[in-house]
Amino acid sequence: MRVTREMLPGIGLTVALAVVAEWLTPLLPFLGAEGIAMLLGIVIGNTAFRQQIWNPGVDWSEKYFIQFGIAFLGLTVTLRTVEQLGWQGILFIVLQMTATILIVMWLGGRFFKVSSESAMLMGAGNAVCGTSAIAAVSPMIGANDTQRRTAAATVSLTGVALLLILPTIGPAILGHNDLLSGALIGGTLQSVGQAVGAGLMVNDATGTYATLFKMLRVVLLAFVVMAFTKMSRRGQTQQEAVMAPAKPFWRMMPWFVTAFVIFMLVNTMIGLPAPVVAVAKELASFFGVINLAGIGLSLKWSIIKNSGVRFLSFGLVIGVIQVLLALGLIHLLMM
């Protein structure tokens, strides 16, 4: 995590791009800061900023800023989120997340022929909280940078598409019920910013419910990381298991996931002041934008060409399935 002098130009470029994306968000609210940052990064990273001098800092930015963002996200949630949704809301999110992960893993291996690591990253990103979940799961399953970047870009673009669609079709299908529309939006959209923004596009009440449902998914991040870690270990050969014996889980957990859990428990027990929570939310959001800016700058045309059509198709299918699954569960459990 150490920053060297050669990294400074790339870090500066990535942060500056994130600032520009935040500035442009009011002009392009349908894309969101994350989508703007990634798309701008792809364009300028393949044109004006292709030189080697930017690469070390860009690589550092896309890997480490998001880790701090995940940690700060723990300060924005409490276990009381669970209470506010009732047993139907909790069961809806648990079933939605579980089914999403299982379907993504099955589709990835059977139809889209992606690696098991890529399927796991797509499952985590779509089921939990987008690129934050991908960053948390990636080191636990041994995913490489190309797999991580491609999954993050695909999940982000899927989220942008749903961000445009759900605020319109959700209320129309669910009878303009704020709770149910919030469940649909908060239970399917990938990033926290996308879920909150899409909910507020409907109205304030839907935005509040969407935030609660989304935060419950964030609370469950640590359990998803544990599940994928076990799945990854199960896939090892006997020789690999001997060479890399299993460690206690608490030693394998990335520091930022541990920090997330600790911060969440602290916020639950003592109730942090609203200004502290607000600052943590802003930081977590901005670090997520920096992450997408770095991913965009790192995604070269060759990577997009080699896996773009397949992964974008994968992402589109997952998005459709998530929405249909959520609508089915809402009708079954909450209507």
C-alpha cells in the first residue's frame, strides 16, 4: 500500500478524473458519478493518457482507495437496519442475494464460459454492492487484475442501465407503493450510490426504503466474502491445499472487511453522530468514484475487445434476471 514518487502522477490523474465526474453528475444524473468516471477513464486512458508514466499511480488508485471506502461504509450502517425492514424484508434480501449468486455462478460456467473467479466476482458485485464487493472478494479467491477490472466494469454498466429503467417501471408495476418500489430498487441496483439515487428519482420515501434495503445487502458483505472464500478453497487441488494450508478465517479476511464489521458494530452500539455518518458516507462514495475512474483508465481496448461482448451480454442477462427475481419475491413475500 506504500505510495512512491512514481505513483503520484497517476494518483493525481485518477483523483482529478473522479472530481470531474462528481462535477458532471448534476448534468448527467442518469449516469451517476461512478458511470461518468468509468466512461471518461476508458476514453482518455486509451487516447490522451496512454503513456507508461500514469500506470503505477492508476493501478494503486483503483486497488486501494476502494479499500478505505469499504471500511468507511461500515460507519454508515447499523444492525438496526435489519429491524426496520421486518422479517419479510430481511427474507426478501437474503433470498434475492442467494439466488443471484447461484444463478450467476451457474450461467457463468454453463453458458458464458467465464472463469470461476470471474463468475464469483460477478456474483458478488451484483448481489451485494458493486465494485466494493468485487474489491473485497477479489483477493480472497485469487482473481487477477484483468478479471477484477472486467467484472467491475460490467457490473457498473449494468447498474447504469438499471438506474435508467427501474425508477420508471418500478412504480408502474408495483402500483406506486413506496415500500415495494424501494425494495425493487434497493434489492437489485449494484452500488449504494445508484440505489439511493434511483430511489430518490421516484420520491423521498422510495429513496429512504431503497437505502434501507441496500444497506442490508451491505451489512451482509462479510458473509458473502466468507462464502466465496470457502468456495475458492474447495476448488483447490490436493497439492495446492498442501502448499497453501488453510488459515483461520480471521487471518484471511482483508483488513478493510474487518474494519467494515468493526465500524458497523461500533455504530450499532454507540450510535455515531449524524455529521460523522454523513462524512463517512461521502468519503465511501467518493472513493468508489475514484475506483471506477482507475478501472476506466486501466481498461484498454484490447481487454474490452477480447471480453467485452461476452461480459456485457452476461451482465445484461444478470440484470434482467435480478429484476424479474426481485419482482417475483416481492409479490410472494410482501404483497
